[in-house]
Amino acid sequence: MIALGAAGVSASAETSAPSTVFQPSGAGYEAPGTLYSRQITLHHNGDANGTILATWENYTTSTPYFPIYQSTNGGSSWTSLSRVTDTVNDFGMRWEPFLYELRAAVGSLPAGTILAAGLSVPADRSSTEILLFDSTGRGATWSFLSSVAKGGRRIHGRPEHAGLGTLPHVLPGPARRLLLRPAAELHALPASRSRDLDRRGDLVGPRQ
């Protein structure tokens, strides 16, 4: 189950009791159902400012995807908005989603663009690839943007199968660049710097 605290849009609002965003049920889900929820509040989308977008790992018996849910009343209620699907490998968006709203234009993408990143992983866990998607429709539709990094097989706790772990955290950089920082489960990786997000730029040094 995904539950988030409800809060008003104003800066002075206080968090109230949690509200249920999504409850997996039925034969189409397997344990643990849902994990690793992430959410953002829009601040650069005009009259949609204050809208909350949420996503999470969806453990389904079919091809996994990242569901996108939205709340327009401070988290009191939620509706399904869209899905981020693996349009590159058809493996499924399986692990560790991340959402980010552009504060300023980057390349051809305007301020307010929503980015979604996550791990494309086949059912046998034989490879890992971080894919980046964008939405200029406030999360309603998504387009593939670029591949951030590729890794091997990932098995928890085994150094020979580290693969890629946590998703890149998208960070604002100088000169309207973004830093996308992937991390291996057991090894440090450099950050990737991009001016336009269509392709990965130069590497910025290992993660400490």
C-alpha cells in the first residue's frame, strides 16, 4: 500500500493524517505489491502549481511500469494520471523511480517539464539500465529522452553482481546543466552532466 501525508498547498500548512494513494489487490500483483514511493509538488507549472505527483515500484505479474498518480487537493485524494513504461527494451520499468521538475529550460525542454527516471530490468535480472523520460504535459504523457547508464546483473549482497542500484538523483548544475548521478549498489560511479538531456555529457568525478 502507498500512503502519504496530506498537506495543504501553502507554505504554512501542516501535515495531517496519511491518505491512501493506491492499494494493490487482485491476482495481478505479487509480494511486496508496492515499494519505493517518490513524490514531487509542482512549482513551475502555472495554474497547476501545488499539484502533487507520486510514483512507486509496482510489483505486478506482468510487465512492470511506474504508475503516476496526482493530487490537486494537497494529498487528501488521488487519481491515476498515467504510466511510465519501458518503450526502449520492453523489459519493464522495474525499480527505483525518481521524479524531478525542471526549474528552468534545459536544452529544448521548457521550465516545468517533468522528468522520470528508473531502472529497466528484465525478469531474469540479467541487466540494468537507467532510462530517462520527460513529460511536457504535467505528467499526463511521457516520451523517452535518453539512456543514462547501463549495468550488469544485480543480485543483492553479491559483489560480482552489483549492477546499478539507486536511481540518478537529478540535480541542478551550472550553466543550465543537470547532473544525473547514478550509483552502483556496491561501487561508486561518476555523475553524468548534460546540457540538453538528449545525450549524456562528460563525467564529473566519482560519488563519495
